[in-house]
Amino acid sequence: MKKDDIVTLKIEDFSTEGLGIGHSEGLTLFVKDTVIGDVAEVKVMKMKKTYGYARLLRILTPSPDRVEAPCPVARSCGGCQIQEMRYEAQLRFKEQKVRNNLQRIGGFTDPPMEPIIGMDNPFRYRNKAQFPISRDKNGKLIAGFYAGRTHTVIDYQDCLLGAKVNQTILDIVLNHMEKYHIQPYDEATGRGLVRHVMIRVSSEVLREENASGQIMVCVVINGSSLPESGRLVQALCAIPGMTSITLNINRERTNVIMGRQIKLLWGQEFIEDTIGKIRFRISPLSFYQVNPRQTEKLYGKALEYAGLTGQETVWDLYCGIGTISLFLAQKARVVYGVEIVPDAICDARQNAQLNHITNAEFFVGKAEEVLPEKYEKEGIHADVIVVDPPRKGCEQSVLDTMLKIRPERIVYVSCDSATLARDLKYLCTGGYELKKVCPTEMFANSCHVETVVLMSRNDTQ
Ligand code: SAH
């Protein structure tokens, strides 16, 4: 098979990036815009030894799970990879993805899976959006999303995953830029001022109860101030629920969206949101789960797996603003949280106070440094350890220290089932047993899946 060949194939799976995967002549082809079950005619674009990339020419037989995407830019936008697949089928795919990774990478022949926790409505769930600001070919100011695997901005402000109010906010920002001749940042030259607009909203706003909700707008700029910012503030404040307007200073030539410095323009530097019985304060730089409706279910599952009676010492590694820690603190003797971002720990401590929780303590630092140090110097103890690392999973030293501390239970919350499977395999060789696995939908219409896992100490070893 070579470039420009036209082949017919059946799509059997999705890649980690959400490309359809099919086989022809013993070779693997990745095809964008296809859905598992489609039979399609495709044109080979690039060929390597055993695999290649192809472009969809036409669908010969559509998958029974194919639906028309409600979003008009679903194909070009890099955000939703599998919106053209019926939601039920998305859930089956995600369950299967977790199972496959646990089998292939983790070596668990029959993983103890619970059914995936899906959403009732897979739209309007995201509480956070970061819109790049740019100009289109005709020089018009636009806000939108990056096209898949590029930095070309697609002019589209009403992402169906996000809050409706995003569009109003972006209109105001773009009007302001137009009126005062403020330039968008140009990645190629490093010139221009406005890079991104980051918007975060509380759960009420997602439910379109703006008046009782809270909205944060953070304009990321390549400079130290925004011309006529008072006028921008005035316009934004007319939106019910507006709570926090800030600038974020990012003067680096980087594709990291946010810089480190926040400047308050109006209101307060944070918004608040409630999950379950707990109220959280969220700063612009802190991590906060993007799907609040599902977060409650995710944390509920983590709490269930932790099996707390009120007597336990619990460690929550990668704790962010202390969300899981505070959930656990309701049922534990004491919870210790560890997180690398100082602002997040600041939020975590405030969140404990806000909720009158006195049995949670937080440490700033890398989990791979804090945990070994606490173990070696203080010989700390844990009955339960909860980890919720970023996609790359836990550092080896975190896993090794957990195996030395030997808690009765380990609850692993993961946004990447491949690194999860790798880490679970390691924990099993160190005397733990995989007890329960529960995939949880946090990112409907994308191919990402969150998973909560319970491991327990194997006392016979
Ligand atoms: N449990 C939290 C946050 C999970 S996201 C919640 O559910 O909201 C992962 C968190 O790990 C982020 O807050 C990130 O800042 C933090 N992090 C990343 N690398 C880390 C490290 N090496 N040590 C400690 N925390 C880290």
C-alpha cells in the first residue's frame, strides 16, 4: 500500500486521539471522521512500515451507531472526536477501552469491571473553556477553538459542551478589542496582546441559572495591561453572575495557555462551586474537574471504594484544590493532601475552612518528593491512599513509597487508562489485588475516559 491508494475498509476501533482504525492488506490505517462500524472508502495520505494515515472519501455503509453531530464544527474542531457516534455506543467504547488496557498493559485477564457511569445529557457539561483569539483570513477578529492537531483557530463561540453564556462574554471581549484596536496575539511572530479568554462558571450557570451562579473571566495577555480595561469590566459586569474578572500575564513564546501571574480587574480572584455538600473556591490557575455533574458521582465512587469508617488516616495525592480530600474528610479521622501548584493548596486550605473541616491538612510539593520524604523522616502511616495523577500516571517513587507504607486500600482515580494499567500492574507485583474498576464519563463526545479503581492489600503475601 502506498500514498494516494484508494482502499475500502471497516472501522474497528478508535485510536487514543479518536481516529478511526481499520485494517487492509494486513496494515493498520488511521482515518479521521469515521466511527466504529463504518465501512468507508479512504485515500492513503501517508504510509509507514506497518501503519498509515488515510482521508475519508465516502462512507459506503454507515455504522449503526453513526449519528449526525449536533455541532456544526464537530469535524474540524479538535475538541470532540467522537460526537458522530451515538452516545450509548460512546459509553460502550469507553468501557471497552478501559477493559482492553487493563488486559493488554496491566495483564489482568478478567478485570472486575463495574458498568460505566454515563451522563443523561452529554452536552452543556463543561464548566471551563479556553478560547484562543485570532484573526481569520479576512482580518476579522475571531474566538473559537483549535482545529484538530493544529493551531488554526476555528471561528465558533458556542461550543455545545460549554455554558451558553460563553458566547455573550466572547462577543463583549471581541467588541472591546475592535473598538480600542487591541491586537490578538500571533504565535508566529510573538506580537499582539490578547492570547486567550478563559471562562469558568459554577454549576448553576451550566444549568442556566446565571443569577444564582458565579462566572469567572480571565483574559490571557502578552503584556502587563489591557487598554481601557475599565470599559471591558463595565460591559462584562452587566452579565448576571459575573464574579471575577482578571488578567493573566503570559509573555512566553510557548503554547502553554496560562502564565503564572494573575491581576485582578474586578470582583474577587476566584469563584465558588458546590459539589455534594461541599463548597469549593476555585482560582484561575487551579485545577478543577470540568464536569461538575459527573464529578459528584466520581468522588462518590472514590469515597465508596475508600471504605471509610471514621478511624482512618488517608493520603490524597495530586489533590488539586482539595476536592477529593474534603469529600474523604467527612468520613475519615484525618486526610493529608499533596499538590504541586501552590495556588491550588491555598484554595484547598481555604476550602477546608469554608466548610468547617478541621481534619484535613495540605502540603505543597511534588507527590514523588513529599511522600518519600514524609515516610523516611516521619515514618508516616496511611490506612487508605487515594491518587489522582495527571495523564502520565504516578512516578515510580510514589508507587514504591506506597508499597512501603502498605495502606490497606489504594483508590486510584485516573484520566488515562493506559498509564493506570501500567501502575496497577506494578502495585500488584508489590502485594496488592485489583478489586474493582469503575469507568466514569467525564468528557462526553471526546474519546477520553476517567476511571476509579480499588486495590486492596494482599495480606497473605
Ligand atoms: N484530585 C483533584 C485534582 C486532580 S488533577 C481533583 O479531582 O480536582 C491532577 C492534579 O495533580 C493537578 O492539580 C496537578 O496540578 C497536580 N500535579 C501534577 N503533577 C504533580 C506532582 N508531581 N505532584 C503533585 N501534584 C501534581
